[in-house]
Amino acid sequence: MHVNLPDKRYYKIGEVAKAFNVNASLIRFWDKEFDAIKPKKNAKGNRLFTQEDVKNLQMVYHLVKEKGFTLEGARKKLRSKPVEMKDNHAIISRLEAIKATLIEFKNQL
């Protein structure tokens, strides 16, 4: 899944939820369930996600929503081969961005 977020240092939970087209409660739940997602919290206790957190959320989203993994299965997969998962996910993200660009060109013709 290609996530379209502006280039910032921190993202609010609402921005992240909207980018993934899910509820903020699901993002909070995944934050509690997966150790790889570690958002900062401001003085009010609001979660602020970094770009690294968003990449980790993309991997979780891919495993749970697109591949159909259970939460336990996704946890094990992320723990077993985190570097390989990140590399594969980066390649998939680039390919999805290229596909979106090509579809846009096709629609303009």
C-alpha cells in the first residue's frame, strides 16, 4: 500500500489513520501490539509518529490487512526477518508508486 503523507518530522494519529484509511483506534491498537511501532508522546499524551513508525505501520498493514496474517503471525514475521521485510517492503512501495504514475499517464491519454 502506497501511503501519501507530506514530508514532515512527526505525524498526528489522525493523519496516519487517514493515510491508511483506517480508524485511529486501530492505529492505537497496533501501537500497543507491535514493539516496532514506538511513537513519541507530547505533553498532552498525543501520539506523534515518525517516518520510521509509518514504515513499520505499512509493514503491519501489509501483513495483517493485505496478506491476512493474524496479529501473532505478523509479530513473529516481523521479529524473524525484520531487515528482509523492510527491504521487500521498500521495493513493493517503489513499484506501487511507479504503477500509480503509469496509471495516471494512461488516464491522461
